[in-house]
Amino acid sequence: MSIAIFFTFAAAVLPWIAWFLEDWRMFTVVTSVPLALAVLTPWVVPESARWLASQGKVDKAIEILKKFERINGTKVDDKIYTQFSAPSNVPELFSCY
């Protein structure tokens, strides 16, 4: 449903963008920017820690979680990371999924 909302919004706004720009070349550039951002997203946004842990890349998952810890200004107890890095506990962490 959200795709329909965005498509409807874009279809309603697109003529106004074209009218405002009055140049088809600039119109093409402006309407291509969201696509360029979408293409660059995989290199900017890190993988999910949950996905990395489920793939056995627990060290990388912990690295990303610590990065988020720095960004958010929070402190996670070290025993959480110890539990997270224990190989036998990884399936338990995701047992509800």
C-alpha cells in the first residue's frame, strides 16, 4: 500500500516540478536524483546486525552494534556482547523469528 501512496504523490507532484523547472534536461536530472540515492544506499547503510549474526558474522555484527552505540550515545553492558558472541547463543537470540 505504501508504494501506491508514493506513486500517487509522485504522479501528482511531477507536473508541478516540470512546470517549475521549464527545462526537460533539468527535469531529467532532478527526477533522477532519488534513483541515484537508492543506488548508493547499499554502500552507505550498514548490514543489519541481526542478519550478520544469522550468517555467522558475529564479530562484524558486534562491530556495527558498537558503532550504533557510539552514534546514539548509549552504553550497552559488555555481558550482552559476550552473550551475543557465544556461538551457542546466536540461534537463541533469533528464536522468535
